[in-house]
Amino acid sequence: MSDKRQSAADAARENLAAELDRLRQRHDRLEVEVKNDRGVVGDHGDAAEAIQRADELVVLRDRINELDRRLRTGPSPSDASETLPGGTEVTLRFPDGEVVTMHVISIVEETPVGREAETLTARSPLGQAIARHKPGDTVTYSTPQGENQVELIAVKLPK
């Protein structure tokens, strides 16, 4: 493997390890909250929040297991284009001509307050579609309202 490719592989591995660490920390905090939810009687809003936390815990466990597997065994050929790593910055041009720079996150809870419009979840339909393309490509992705297109202008992977 060339030095450049090895360096990129090392950087990708470091990014996965950092994401795994962040997700494990979030998982541990959330697990405490879920344990505290048990036996607490409250209104329907409290119950809905408890269910949401429990659901998020399942999603976090799945992602943690996936990242752990990838770090132990190395990426499978399909992993390379599956998702963008958290911290990636993408610049997109939408059909109306608006150009937006977005930051890729792994889970919704990583969204900075007030920056919701500037974040893109890696496993969203748009996030997954972008992962399979390079700058200059027109990317088609599905939404509940039908198919949309966006031009991928730039991709900046995290350091």
C-alpha cells in the first residue's frame, strides 16, 4: 500500500475510533437515563421521552457494534462507500441555486443547537447518496415527497 493510501487509511481509522468513543460516551449517559426512567410514573410526555431514549439506545448499540466490527476486522469493500464519517463537511447546490455547506453527524443528538439546517445525518437518504459520489456529481436521493437532486460541490473529510 502506498504511503498516501496508508495515511488515508490511518486517518479513516482514527476518525472511526473517535466516533466510536463519542457514541460510547453518549450510550453510557443515555443508559443511565433509561435506567432512571424505569418505575417513574409521569404524564404521556414523560413516557414518550422514555420510549425515545430507549429507541435511541438501540440505534447507538447498532452503530457502536458496526464501528467496533470495522475497527477489528477492517473495512469490507461495501463499507468504503456506505456512509461519510462524522465531521465531514459537504457543500451542496440545490435545484433552486442555493449553495449550502453542511456538517455530517452520526446521530441526531450531535446536532449543535441552532445549526439544525446545517447538519446532515450520515445515514439519511441524502447522506448515504452523497457517500457514493464525488464533487461535480449530481446526486439523486429519495424523500417522502419523491426524488430530489443536488449537486455535490465539495467534500472535506475530517482531520
